[in-house]
Amino acid sequence: MIELREVSRVFESPSGESLTVLENLSCSFKAGLSVAIEGPSGSGKSTLLGLLAGLDQPTSGEVVVAGHNLGNLSEAGLSRFRAQNLGFVFQSFHLLQHFSALQNVVIAGEIAGLPAPLKAAQEALARVGLEHRTDHVPGQLSGGECQRVAIARAIVTRPKILLCDEPTGSLDRVNSSKVFELLLALHKDLGTTLVLVTHDPHLADRLDRQVFLEGGRFVNGAA
Ligand SMILES: Nc1ncnc2c1ncn2[C@@H]1O[C@H](COP(=O)(O)OP(=O)(O)OP(=O)(O)O)[C@@H](O)[C@H]1O
Ligand SMILES: [Mg+2]
């Protein structure tokens, strides 16, 4: 279960004015659902995913994910919550630049305490079609390959909840479709809750729910 209770996020702009990016959002999604988040650039989609992952805190309101009210968790508690429940595919990948593709994925498995992180990482990289690039560091990979490493890292723990920020944004049509089918298969086979930010309405329509963010609010889909 994912629940937002009157969540607002106000940033301070560089000129010192306050910028309300998310305003009083409330919604709830049952565990195991797949949800697409759509909305124009700058509408707060990545901000919202950051709140769901506990990487950022709302200015007001509460975020409850998998039974945890994230505002009540310490930094250590949040790290544990993420390792045990979440996979996150960042819009800008956030790969460790000095580590190989394989090491990037292994580290995520180690942090989560997987019994055999190396084997799990090799399998995850094979699932995204990168078994031939495991020793390359991110600087030696194409943008789409980096995106697939980021996805392998997010799925290596077979998380309960997968938060994906435009996970196919850097991929060509064939790889985009492969990655999307992989995420859908994880959702269906393992019951993974999938929250996916996308600008592609065709992909969004294949998920259980679609929510649209605009002007800081859900314009529809969150009822
Ligand atoms: N730390 C910050 N300080 C100030 N403003 C911020 C900060 N983070 C985000 N913003 C602003 O919040 C707004 C929403 O940003 P966000 O990254 O959530 O948009 P988005 O919907 O993911 O857009 P895109 O589709 O382009 O990825 C943007 O206008 C951005 O400039
Ligand atoms: Mg974004």
C-alpha cells in the first residue's frame, strides 16, 4: 500500500521565493498495483517519486509506504526501509562512475543482504540484455546501456515496490519495449508494486492506474 495524505512540497527557488511543486496531494494505491504517473515537464513527477522513496521529505503531509510512515523513520530506518522494500530507477541513473556495470548491481544486492549478490547481479544484467557489458564502467557504456544497468540494479533484490522515473527515456523502440515488458513481467509474476513515470501514453495505458500531475495537483486518476 502506498498512501499520500495531504502532501505538499515547497522548494525555495534560487531567488528566495517559495515554489509550491506539489500541493495537498492525497491518494492511495493498493499493494501489487501498477501505476503510471504522467504530466508535463516540471509538474513534480520526480519530486513525487523522491518522496515515495523517502529520499526527500514533504513540507507538510504524510507519506506511508508498505506500512511505514516515512516521516517517523530515522535516516538509518529509511535506509533499511529502502533496502528491504524498494527498487528505484532514477531519471539520471545515478550509477557509481568508478565501478563496472556488474559492481554497480552487486553493491545493491550486498546492501540489501542478498545471500548470493554476484549471481543475482549477473542474472539481473542478463535480464536487461547486458551480459556482454558487465565489465564496462558507466563512461564506457551508451546512455541506453546505463539506463539498463540502473534497471538491473533496481530489480536485483526483487523489491516489493519498484519506482521508475522514465525508465525507457533513453532507449530505442526495441529496447524500450523489452525493458517495459520486463518491468511488467516482474509486476505480474512477483506481485511487485510498480510506479512508473512516463511521457508515453501507450505505455501508461498498459498499467492498472494512470494519474496525471499538473500545477501541483492530480488532475485526474487519483480518486
Ligand atoms: N531542490 C529544488 N529546489 C528548487 N526547485 C526544485 C528543486 N527540485 C525540483 N525543483 C523544481 O520543481 C519542479 C518539479 O521538478 P521535477 O523534477 O519533479 O519535475 P518532473 O515532473 O519530474 O519533470 P520532467 O518531466 O522534466 O522530469 C521543477 O520546476 C523544478 O525546477
Ligand atoms: Mg522528472
